[in-house]
Amino acid sequence: MPAPASVFPRLEPRLPSVSKPIQYVGGELNSTVKDWDCGAATEAGETVRWALMYPDAYEVGLPNQGVQILYEVLNERDWIVAERTYAVWPDLEEVMRAGDEHGPIPQFTVDAHRPVRAFDLLGLSFSTELGYTNMLNALDLAGIPLHAVDRTDEDPVVLAGGHAAFNPEPIADFVDAAVLGDGEEVVLAISEVVREWKAQGRPSGDMESARDELLRRLAVSGGVYVPKFYDVSYAPDGAIVSVVPNRPGIPFRVTKHTLMDLDAWPYPAKPLVPLAETVHERFSVEIFRGCTRGCRFCQAGMITRPVRERSIETIGAMVENGIRKSGFEEVGLLSLSSADHTEIADVAKGLADRYEGQNVSLSLPSTRVDAFNINLANEFSRNGRRSGLTFAPEGGSERMRKVINKMVTEEDLIRTVAAAYSSGWRQVKLYFMCGLPTETDEDVLQIADLAKRVIAKGREVSGRNDIRCTVSIGGFVPKPHTPFQWAAQLDHETTDERLRKLRDAVRDDKKYGRAIGFRYHDGKPGIIEGLLSRGDRRVGRIIEEVWRDGGRFDGWSEHFSYDRWVAASERALSALPASDGGGVDLAWYTTRERGYDEVLPWDHLDSGLDKDWLWSDWEDALAVADGSADVEVEDCRWTPCYDCGVCPEMGTEIQIGPTGRQLLPLSVV
């Protein structure tokens, strides 16, 4: 197959007219450009070609670890080409649509500027549902039909992955397939299926087309979800009656992928170094995957179980290699709760020893109050870079923290910040959520009281008045595969009113108010995220309406329009045929509580979690809220199993230390 022509000669003369043109030129350190037919010399004689997309701007998408890891894993195979593409800003979109004498300029990769439509597969990684309109825009710019049913054998297979793929139903009309869970192994398995199908001459078998035969081969494995092979039926009231396969051999449930032995997959080994400024200017190492703390609101913690730690030796080797290959001066040790790594103290001390006196700083993301200790913090700031500390109590009152199973008391928090302030820190950031199930105004107002106590304690232990505390508030969005998947979402009017009361309570305090920063978002974007998080296939009509009405970059406040989404919801849902149920509207998808017997749009997608266990945990939360019980779900890393179902269902197990090994060598040779 001849290589498609690069679009760069058509693109380059137009770049001076757009903002941040450097984000479209490619050529980053550690990027890869391979021969289009690199697989021709292999035994199978076939090349499999992936375009990988993070559906947001370059500055957000390039640092994404998931895409970087898959890019590297795929390109290590001599028969696979993998290139990257990102969402283009509206100014370049206008230029591309206007085109030149050859027509519109298509969506392109940044590596070799090849047209995205020329690839075999387009893999999109969704960490947030608000990127869906960017996906539609990229498909349209690429010349790929929006709807999967309209695609031909000449179009790439469009796959969705990332956390949002655990409920891909709102985009079921637009994607050919979705993959749940860890991607490292499954992208190679998918590539093998595609290579075999191509080597056999792209047969159609008993299917309507060669494309459908390829999708069938992917689906029968049980690890790739192909929406077109499932029929959804609805009751007259709009509820889902069933989701069932419509072809022989298609599994009733599709399971997630879980990567065991992270030490065997030490990626990224060649981190991409951006040409333009990005949201994270650091080299990141994932020190473990999964979390079993059991926070009831946290989808990431639920769907990534079980916990799998990287060994201290592998962490040390990855940090050393990453710094050498990238030149980054900051290293982030990432996970959902990094201070919970069984050897985090040894990791921190070993890395601080190794890089002492060098221009390398270490950082941890948001730290649990009950996992923090001052020795750990001192190790991470040993090189003199002492930024603020971030903690996430999540709930404003102790009652709310018990409801969400965030078992941190007010005294725990005060004791922790006292240790930080007395050891020289001047700023602490506290993260909370508004709109949690059973929440009241009083629960939220207690955030102000807590922040004032933090400032008072900081002034007391440090003897200084330049103590700062920043309170950051996010809106709670119920997510699939969590105990709160049945919860009603708080309407945006009530959310905004509670936040207004909280803001006034902070600002009106003459003694502490000026020392407390207050950051929050209004409730409207959260409602739309809720619609997309728990929506079904009918929501796809809304997404398409919004995109056709100009919706782009909905995760950016300056581009997001709540009114546009509301209007699109009313138009799309009012036009539903009777066969697709009736009576559904924006509120039906968001502010309505679900019952146990309701078929949820993602029930046929298996995250390993037992639905009865999730429901029992939801009931426990309600019992805690009304005071009829006091149930704490402890971390199963350190306690007996709580029967969430993941380990026996997925054939996995918790992998933690201590290993008793050391991070060596202590100095870089």
C-alpha cells in the first residue's frame, strides 16, 4: 500500500495565521516516524497502522500518560505504525475546512502529518466525557463518516478507551468498538487480529462486509465491545428493558483488561518532550495502579482494582532513565494515592539521596491526610523546591466524609496541617466536593469552618501571619461502576446557591477570610458531565446536535455553553421515536435517583465489581447518612477481603510489597 502524502506542505503556509502553530508541527524529542510499510519485511508481510488521539488540545493531550504508553508499546513492534493526533483549535479548523485548490485539509497526525483516514485504526482515549464533541469534529475533519453504520472498508476502525469507555453508550453510534481497562496488552492483541485478517486478504466471512468480519473477530474475544452487535430495547416510560447480542458468538458481557506485573511494562521509557508549553512539564512515573480505599464517589478507584505496585527497583530505574531521556527537571510519582505505596518512604529517601544537589525535584499529587507524614514531605522537598501541599478531605463535615467512606476526621486534618506549617510550609490546598448524596447546606458551610481552623492552627504553630489555605470545590458527578451510580445528581441551581453561601461565609470573616483562597466552578458543566457519564445510546443524538451547533472543547469553560446543551437535549429527546421510549429529558438522566431493578446502560460491561456489593455499599452510605448505622469499608490491602468481586471475577490479585529491596544505585554514574 503506497504511503499517503503528507499534508504538511499544504498546512505549513497557513500556520502563521493561527495561534500556537508550533503544536501542529511535530518532531518532538523521542517522537517516532516509521516507514508506512514497515511490516512488509516481516513474516506476515502486513503492517498495522494506528492513529492515537487524545481528543483535546495538544497542551493537554501530549502529557497524557495513557497515549504516550500506547504510542511507545505499539511502535516497538516492527510491523506496527503508531502516530498521534490531537484536537485542533477553532482557528485552524476554519483554515482546514476552507482548504486550498486540492480541497479541505484533513485531520492529520503530528508525527508524519498523514491523513487520519488512511490508518487502520483510530484509537481515542477519553479521561473525561466532555471530549465527545471534539471526537465528532476530528472524525468530520478526517472525512470519516460520523456514524459507524455509514463507514466502509476504506475507513479506520474507531475505538474508544480510557475511563469514560466504561460507559461508551452515549457514543455507541459513533465508535466501532470500545476497550475497558488497561490498554498495554489489548492494543497488541487487537493489532494481531487486524494483521491476521489483512494477511488473509481481508475476508468478509459470513458477515455483510469485510469490516464487519474484522469487528466480529474482535468482539468474540470477549475483551472488545462492539456496540452494533448489541440491541437495546426500551419500555414505554423510557427505561432500558434489555441489552442483548444480535449475532451468534457475541458475549453477553464484555470484560475489562487488567495488566498484572507492572514491572514488566516500564513505560514510558522514552517520554515525549513537548515543543509547546503543556499543562504538565514533568516526567511522570506511575508507582502503582488501582486503589482499594473504597471512596464511594471515586470511579477511578473502583474500575482500576486491584492494587498493583511497581517495585522500588523499577521505579528507580524508570526515574533515572526518564530524566536522562527527557531532560525534565521534575519527576511526579503518580497513582490514585501515591503515599499508600508500601515502600513510599524508601522510594522518597532513595530518590532524594540520588538526586541531592542536582536540579531535579520530586512531587506527589494530592495526598490523603491519613497517609501523609512530615518525613515524607521533607524528603520530597529536600532539593529546596517547597511548593504547597494538597489534601483532599472531599466532604466538608465529618458526617459527609463517613457517607462517602473518606474516613478522615477534622482532628486528623488539623494535626496534619499543623505538622506541615510548623515544618516551614506556608500554603495548603484543600479539595472538596459539593453535591454529594444526602448533603445539606450545613455540610458545605462546615468547609468554611474547617478552613478557618486550618489558618488559625497554622498561625499558632508557625508564629507567622503569612499562612495561606486555598479551598477548591468541584461538583460531584455520579459515575458508573461506583456505589453512587444510583444516586440523584444535585441540580445546578442548588449547587450554585450552596457555593454562594460558602463563599460569603469565607469572605465575610474579617479575621481569616483574606488568608483563604476560594476556587470553584458553577454547577452547570457538572450536569452535562452527568448526562454523558450515565447516559444511554439516545444521548448520542444530543452530542451530535451540540457539535452541529458549534460545540467544541466543552471541557474548557470559555468554550462550554450550558444553554447549547439544554437546547440540544430538548430538540433531540423530543424527537425520539416511540420505539426508543418516552418521557426522558435532561433531568431524567441527571437528577433522578435509580433503583436496584433498573437496567443501567453499562450493566453488560464488566468491571469485575459485583453489582450486589455496590448496591450494599450504596445502602450502607444511606444508613450512615440517616444515623441508623456506622459502616466503614476499610482498605482490603490491609484487612480481610470485602468481596467486591474483582479478584475472583478477573482472575487477578493484589500485588504489594514490601519487597525488602533497595533503590540502587544511590548516585547516578
